[in-house]
Amino acid sequence: MDLRNFGIDSALLSTLQEMMDFGEDHEKPTQNNPSRAYVRDTKAMAATPADVKEYPSSYVFIVDMPGIKACEIKVQLEDDNVLVVSGERRRGKEDGVKYVRMERRVGKFMRKFVLPENANTNAISAVSRDGVLTVTVEKLPPPEPKKPKTIDVKIG
């Protein structure tokens, strides 16, 4: 979208963005009116594409995050089986700069993944390299097959 066509100054646009983010915790959601935080989180999840791969010994989650530093990315485990990847990409403020075009996505991002039962939640690692986050969740070893229990028959 070319902002010159609408006559919107980048400083005004930035102020409007900040105003929209303000007060999201002050509104009480109703059944027909979800909170701003809920809407924001839903949009953030939809705008954060990911690939999930299954290997014999692990699950690998790959999320593109260009321009985001590793220290700005959170990888958490909720409810013992939900992997949450989140963070925020901010646009730097520069004095005397006017955007002619703004196409790169800014704002919060988040993805949630329900982990399978055989995921080892004590063996999770995350690496960010060249704008790609790779989260590896090791698998638990398969359970031992149950051996039949032999019961001695006594003469009664």
C-alpha cells in the first residue's frame, strides 16, 4: 500500500498504531465481543507460518522470523504439552524519515503447537539462524511391551 496516495504521514501512522495497542486490557470481553488481545493473538497466529517435521527420534518446528534477534523470541511450554513460540517485530523510529511504502509485517507474532503424547518435554532445544527458528522436541522412547504375569496355582 502506497501511503502517499492517502496523505498519511508516517508519524501519524505510528501514533495511530500505538493508540490501537493501548487499552487492550481495559476492555472487558463479552461473548459476542472478543477482547482486542484475543483478536491480536489470533491474527498473530495466522500470520506466522510454520513447518512441522517428524523424524524417527524427534519433532522439528521451523518458523521463518526474518529480522528478529534470538533474544526477542520466546519459546515456552504451556500446560505441559503446548509449545508456544512468540515475540514481536518492531519498526525502528527514525527522525526525518518518511515511509513511501510499508510492506514488511511488524507487530506481535505467536504460534502454538499441541505436542504429541510421545514428546519429551524435558528435551526441547531452539536455535535461531539466518532468520529461521528451529525448535527440536525429542521423542520419548517407546514403552516396553508388557510381559504376561505368571501366577502360581496352589493346591487348595
